[in-house]
Amino acid sequence: MTQIGIMLEGQAGLTWARWQAILQAAEDFGFQCVFRSDHFTIGPPDEESLETWVSLTYAASHTQRIEFGTCVSPVTFRHPALLTRMAAAVDDLSGGRCILGVGIGWHEREHTQFGIPFYDKSTRIAMFEDALEVTTKLLKSDTPVSYSGEHFSLNDAILLPRPQRPGGPRLMIGGNGPKKTLPLVAKYADEWNAVFLQASELKEREALLDRLLAEQGRKPTDVKRSLMTRILFGTTDAEVQAKLAKEPGDHDNNNPRRIIGTGSAVVDQIGKFVEAGVERFMLQWMELDDIKGLEALARDVLPHFHN
């Protein structure tokens, strides 16, 4: 079954009232999941935001059905042992509905603003590889583990209590890179999250991922394929065009890296991505107060995919 959910930019005006309303809407309207970014800010201008893992702890205890997670938590923000402990606890609290999405981080300004070191890309990749080892060992080992990495290490560490779900929260790696990201997906991830790719690009990346998984002794079905992409949805063409006109820098309503249109057009476009192998959609919803729009999207689109 194709899974369709929404993705929020948590640094773009997300408040407790908006977060609570969107979570309730997702539960009520039948979305499969709610994901959110993990940023302090993306400005200027700076906007209201919620700390990511605090908000996910709320989601764990105030929803019953939806999956939720980060899209994605940067390795620069938190020591991986701390992040793993947090994610495992939130997963337990939710009854096994948390997805731990991780990445290398990319936005230098927020690091500088809040005094967080921002390293060059090669260093962040090396940190990420260490972090994946730390996370995987803590989640999967029932006995104390040690690991000596260049940036992060463990010495006879064990995660207690052990995660209630075998293996703990599912590990999702976000990014499109064929040389660095996809080999790490093949080695460590339960889910690969592609970002703003068009269907033809997805097919190429998926073929590569299948080969890399085979090299790791894994099957293609061992890694779920998901896509995070912008959606501009309206119940009328005029509503769609009005939203498109407000998009910064790009007013092309035929952009193959976005999903744009009324219900029937959205269904058709999602269908093309499904044919390309996407199993889960995280539709980037920027209109945080438009609960009626979410209800209309669910009504017009979800019945075609959620049976």
C-alpha cells in the first residue's frame, strides 16, 4: 500500500497550537504519517519554531495511529548516543511509531547563530558514518558495546531499557547523493528518503541502491523508499495558481520535482512516483494554518491510495 503523509518545516512558524492542530488533522483525516524538519531557523527572517524532539515526544503521547519522525536530524546538533536514547524513548512512548531520520546537516547560518560548530562537508560525512555506527550498535545490541571512531565513540555502552520494538525506531537516511549517501543507506538504513527528485531520477537512484544493497547481502525490500517533495494543492485551478504565485522564485506549474494541482492532477502525479518505486510520500505542507486544505487533500487524494 502506498503511504501518504505530510511534512512540515518546523522552523517556519510552527507553534504548539499549529502542531497540535496538524497532528489532530492527520489522525482524523487518514494521513499515514507526519514528518518535520529539524532546524533552529532557515531565515532570514527568523520565525517561530518548536524544538524537534520535544515536539515528537508530544506526538508520541497525543496521537494513536500515525507514524512520525524527523526529516532529518543533523549529525551536528546532538551526540548520536543522546539522539539514539531520545529516539528509542519516543518510539517506546508511541508504541513503535517513531522514525529516526538522520543526515549530515547543511544550513550554516543556524549553526553560527546558536554557536554550534559547522564543519566542512567531508568532516560532516565522517561524523555521520561514526554516528550511524553508534546508533546501530546501541539499538541492536543487548550487551554492552564499544566503538572507537574519529568523532564519536562508545565504551561498554548499552541502551537501557532495551527498546520495546525489536531494533528500536526505524532508521531513515535522507539525501540523494549516489557516491556517499546511497552506500550508507545500503549499509545502515531501514528507509531511504529522497528529496525533491523527479520520477526518472528516482528510478536511476533506486537501481543503484538495489545494486548497493546486493553488495551488502541485503534485499531491495529491506529498505523502504520514500520521497519528500513540495505539494501545492487546491480544490480549484484558481486556488492552485494563487498558491503557485506566492512560491519564492519558481512559478512553473509543470515542475517535475513538485506535486501541483487539484485532486485529480495530484493523484496522477503521485501515481507516476509510485510507478518509479516510491512507497511513502512526505508532502511538504507550508500552509500551517490551512487545516481545511489538509481535509480536502485527504478527501480528494487518499482514497486512491489508502485502502
